[in-house]
Amino acid sequence: MSSEKQETAAVRVLGRWPSPFVIRVLVALRLKGVEYELVEEPMGNRSELLLASNPVLKKIPVLLHSGKAVSESLIIVQYVDEVWASQGPAILPSDPYARAAERFWGQYVDDKFPSAIRVLRGKVAGDKDEAAAQVAAALQHLEEAFVQCGEGKDYFGGDSIGYLDIALGSHVGWVRTVERMARVSLLDAAKLPNLAVWADRFCAHPAVADVMPDTDRFVEFSVKNDGVLKAN
């Protein structure tokens, strides 16, 4: 056990389990079969290690690899794909156009989902109807993107989980949570037949299942920590 612990110390992730951005990093590492240690950051505080590792942005996640720090979740995912290129499936496609398309949609996800989900959680003030409409419209665009990127296969990345699967899939837990908390319908199988099935498949994947908390756990966390919403 101690020798295994020594090995895992070469790769550490600074973060918190509910963060979709941390979930991204953990999924990428698990896809590649990389042993890692998750170092949980304290709630409402920043550790000295985090401040030293990411002094500019001062936020999670941070990947520590043999003492070197890499920040920003999508950059970390690309780093993991490149460093462990010979292990596991490729995360980014080899074709330059397909790679550019997935990076575009990955950025689109981060432009549309985090702020709206925070409003729907009650973590920040805002119009919940507008936030729900923003997420619903984004999901509709991504439903169409799935057809183009996935080319009829199981994932955006084709036969295996890829970059865009990780970028969007990391938010699925919170999307399902705010559906319950804000009483809205977002991943509607009638409107999003491909994405609804994809979301279930993504969350059941061996690289995802153990790091994607269930809805009850997310709800409990939000009620306890967001300070606005009460349990339904």
C-alpha cells in the first residue's frame, strides 16, 4: 500500500469533489489509467499549496505532475492526453479540423453552463427562467453537434470518450441536480434524444462512474453550502 501511495504522489489533483472542472481532470486521468491522489481543498478557503501552485488565478483544479503545476481544466485534459499519449484512448482527435471543432464546443460549454447552473442552484442571484433557457438552448446546439462529431457512434469522440464528452459530461451531474432543485426540464429525452442517452452512457462509463456523484449527493451539498436554497 505504501509503495502504491508513493507512485500516486507523482500525480496529484488539487480540487473538491463536487466541481465539474475537477471531475473533468479525474475522468481524463482514469481514461488514461494514470494513478493519482485527489487533494481536497477546504471549503471557503484556499490552501497554501493551491496559492503556491496557481498564484495567478488562485482556483481549482490544479494538476501537480512531478512537482510541476498545470491549471485550467480543459488545458489539463489536453496535457494529460499529450503526456500519456501511449496509454488508453486518445482524448483529442488526430484530425486537425475535428480537434478544432471539439475545442470550439468545449469553450462553448464553459461559456454557457457554469454561470447558469450557479443561478439555478441558488448560489448566485439571477433570473432562473433565463438561466434555464440558456442551458436548454445550449443543449439543443450540442444535440446537433453530437450528430456531427460522433458520426452515429456512442460518444462525441466516436467509439470512446473524448475531449468534448469530458467537457460537457462533467456538467451532467449538476444539470440533473438543478432539474430537481429548480423544477425545470433540461435533459429532456423528447427534445434531446441523442444527448439524453449519451448522458446516461457517459455517467455509467468505468472512468466516470466513481467520480460523478449521484444527484442526491449534489443536492445535499448545494443545500448545505450554497446558503440560499432549502431542501425540496
